[in-house]
Amino acid sequence: MKSQITTKTISGKSTDEEKHQSHFEERIQSGERIEPKGWMPERFRKQLTRMISQHAHSEVIGMYPEGNWITRAPTLRRKLGLLAKVQDECGHGLYLYCAAETLGVDRNDLFEELLDGKAKYSSIFNYPTLSWADIGVIGWLVDGAAIINQTPLAKCSYGPYARAMKHICKEESFHL
């Protein structure tokens, strides 16, 4: 039986691992998308999982400020508009949780972390919506900022996240 010897470099990584890392970086530099079954460094996977889950949590929590006004909206038309927007935000969370699952995490675990207060989300959604005017401000400022901040993510290096962001950005533009 032969024993396999892995050559270690000064950095402590094997030459195979360095080759994977080098190829990974070349792919990103050339604008290629990284797909779930492709090799990626563990640190990249962890950071991507953290970022996507935080984004998903923000979409889900983002339903509440406007959702609280559905029954108090001044007209039926406004109620229907809020219902549609809240439904879209829920869908955005779903797109993002699905993208996170491609990294090997379980959606239920991510959601439990959110419910237990262990996960982060955008703190803008902690402010109360005390008047109907607050709903307009959310639509103008929060959705406007989301479009500006999220549009570049549709061109990110991780395929499932980029594809989810294309759908989300189209809907966010509609919200505005």
C-alpha cells in the first residue's frame, strides 16, 4: 500500500490547494461566475453565506413596517399596493434563502438564527412607522437606497446570488 505525501508550501497550504486558489482567483478576475458545485475557498463560502443570509433576513424583516399598515391604509387601492409589496419582499427573502442553501446551509437554521436574535439584518427596519406618511418615506428612501446598493450585486461573482438579484432589482425598481 502506497502512502501519499502532500507537498506543503511555506504558507502551510498544499500545492493542490494553491492551484485551486489560483484558478479561483483567475476566474473571478476574468468576470466568470462561481457556481455551487465549483471549488471555492472556505472563507469565501462563509462570508458569502453570512452576506446572503443577512440580506435575506433584511428582506423578511422589511415586510413588517409596511405590513403593519395594510389594514390601516386609507383606500382599498393602497391596501392592495401594500399587500403586493409585502408579498414581493417575502419572495425576495425566499430567493435569497434559496441562494444561501446552494452554499450548503439549511434555510431553517438561518431562519432560527434570525428568530433567536443571533442573526443580523438591516437596522433601518427597527424604526416605527407611526403615520401613513412613513410608508411613503420608506418607498422613497429605503427602496431607493436598496436599488442603488443592490444593483451591483446582480453582477457579483456568485451565480445563484447574481441571478436572484436580477429578479429582486427589477421588483425593487417597480416598488419605487
